[in-house]
Amino acid sequence: MPIDCIACAQSAIVYSYNITSVDAQLGGLVTFSIDFDKRLNGLSGNQVFTVTDGTSVTVDIWNPYIQSTTFYTDNSSNSSIANIGDDLILTFELVDETEVTTPDVSFNINGTYYDADSVDVCSNVVDTTSNEHTASIYTYTATYTIDSSDNDGDVSYIIGDYTDAAGNTGTGITQYGTGVYVDKVQPEITEVTLTHNNTAATPLYFIDGQVAILTIKANEAITEPTVLILSGGKTVHNDVTVTSTTGADLATSWKATYTVNGSEDYSGVISFTISDYYDSGGQTGDDVTQDDDVASGAYGFEVDVDVPTLSEISISSDNQYDTTKATTNDTVTLTFTASETINEPTVVFTSGGNAITNSDAISYSNTSGTNTWTAKYDVDDNDTDEVVAFTIDYTDLTGNSGQQVTSVTTGSTLTVDKSAPSISSINSPSSSTNNYYTVGGSISIGVTFDKTIQLI
């Protein structure tokens, strides 16, 4: 619109214009045009649109404001968690007609405030749709690097007030509940126990086919750890399966299981190493072995896959005439020696192919300080004559079963014979002259018995 000059001279003219409320609503860069004529000679001058000193004027009554914020960390495992050395990163967009002063930014970590290390403008994009006037979007990035002395806990952020070039003030914001937190606590294994289903008298031992269960507990949720298990100093043959007790990828409790392989594993102490586990923020924990205090519940266990054997197996009786024979009321004794300490064995006797009468009265004894055992029974009148056979079944103290034994390794077999001998034939006396015998002569008579006898 035309305006009047307020100071006019032939070589210098000053014009002024008061901005109206309507003009202010439009806002933006003030433009102008100057039309003039050379009054001395009546000629028109060239129209002017630009200044010659590089200055400009922008109309701006709008307060700058924060359009959006994004808060995260540069942690490689979880962008909601910051460890020592990780950066807290806050990006936010300020909208205004003109350039805005950089606001102060700080982070509240569990009650303590930490000023941002830097607050930088990253970009400036013109937005012609903002509030029906031309504006610019200034994108800022504020960062803070977590130090070992900083607090652990939830993080909120504070963006201070700011002003634009026209003096309009924008209100800062304080944001709680960001979901970002600092975690400098290293994950730790706090308890390790070892259990199995061995019901034998020595629960510290594992035998073939039994499942070993290593239970691992941590001070916070961790990823699946790597578990190496050895027996007798050698890596166990079967795979070790590691699962969380909740089925989650991050958990405070894990179980490592494997089944003892009697033909491949080595007997000896069970040892293990638990390693390569991380918390949700990517921090790794220290390795744990059976020698650590937290693993006292998994210390002292052994694998025993050595099968016991028997030797020096013999059978005899207390018959006063022949210890390879037995008759009614004689005691039959089976003697054998084990390769290691065994539980009380189970012996089954048969006589002449039939069960003995006193099968419930077999007595067992172990010679003190040795691995030698005896199994005894008394022959009953109802037992069947002929050879006494037997079976020996036995286990060691950890439950390993030895191979069943059915024959002697020393001496001979034993036969039950309860029938009395009888004469089967008698030969006539040898003949002499006139069938007379003189004093001092001998008479020979041949007698045949139905079995071998012993003169008494």
C-alpha cells in the first residue's frame, strides 16, 4: 500500500509503516517497491524492489513451540537402556518464523540432574502449512554420555524455555515416564545347584541314563548362557540343553540338562563353566564354575559309569566227607569277590533244575574291609538231587548293575545227594581146595554199590 514519507529530501527519503493486526497475522518477510520520478526533468525513475545493504525485516508475532520429541539410547542391544559409555539421545523439533535460541537440555536420572553434553541444530526445513503461515522446523539433537559415577534408574528429560529472533518465548517441557533407563549393574549368577533322579544310597553320583539338572539363577534377567559340562575332565558326550524356566528369551532362572551316557562318558568329578550371558542392556557377566561360592550346591558330584564285576566265584558245602557234595542239613556256600564295593547282592539257587526249598532263608555276609561276599542256604530233604545252579545279580553303591553271573571261576560244581547208597550186587567168595579154609587164610567177596562211597 502507498505510504507517506516522514523525512523527504532530494537525495534521501525515509518512509515508515506501522504493522497492523491483519498484517501481523500474515507474518513473514516484509517486501516493498519504490516508484519515483525525476521531478527536475519529469522523467520516471526505475522501480526498486531490493535493499542495497543486505538487511531485511520479518513480521513474527507467533511463539515458537516444540512440535515433536524422540528419546532413545545408542545401546546396540536395547535402545531403551543405557550402560556406561552409552549415549542418551533426545531429538526435538522447534517450529517458528525465525531462528530460535538453543534451549538448555538436561536429563534427570533417578533424582539427579545431568546437563546435556551437547545440543546441536541438525536441520532446518521450511513448513508452509504450519498455523497458516510460513515457518521453519528446526531439528535439535541433545546427547549425554553415561559415566560410571552416574545414577542407575529411570531417565526423564527437561527442555528449557527458548526465544525466537523477534523475542517471542517458547515454553520448555519436562517429560517423565520416557521408558528409558540407565542400568550399570553387571549381571551375576547368584546360585547354581545340581540335582538328578538317582535314588541310590549315594546321591552325589550319576550313572548311565540319569538326567543331570543344573539350575542357574541370576540377579536379573539374562540371555541364554553357554554351559559346558565335563565328567572326569572330559566333555560329556550327549548334548547339553539350556532352557529358561519361564520359556522367555530373558529370564532370571535357567536349567541346563544332559543325560549321562554310560558307554561314552568318563567316570569322575562333574565340572562345568557357565559363560556368555548378557542382561537386557547387553552387559556381560563373569564366568562361573563349580569352584565358585555361588555354585556350592553343585560341588562334589561325580559320574560313575564303571560297571562292577565279580571274580573268585566258588561253591562248596560243609559236608564232612566231600565238599563238592551236599545232603540234607548240609550248608551250601557260594563265595565271590566284587571289583568294588557293592550293595547286598541277590542270589537265586536251584537244585537239580528246581527251586530250592529254603529260598527265603538265604543268608548274605560281607567280610569286613573287603569286597568278598558269601551266600548260604541249608539243603532241605525236599530239594531235588543233582547239580546246584545259581545266578548272582548285583549293583555298586551308585546303582550300576553288573553282568549276571551263573558259573564258578574256581573249583568245581556242587551236587546235592540225599539218597543212601545201596548194594547192587555181591560176588561169591573165591574158591579154595575142597572149599575149606584154614586158619589165617583170606576170603574175598566182591560188592558193587550204586554210587561212589566212602568207607567210614
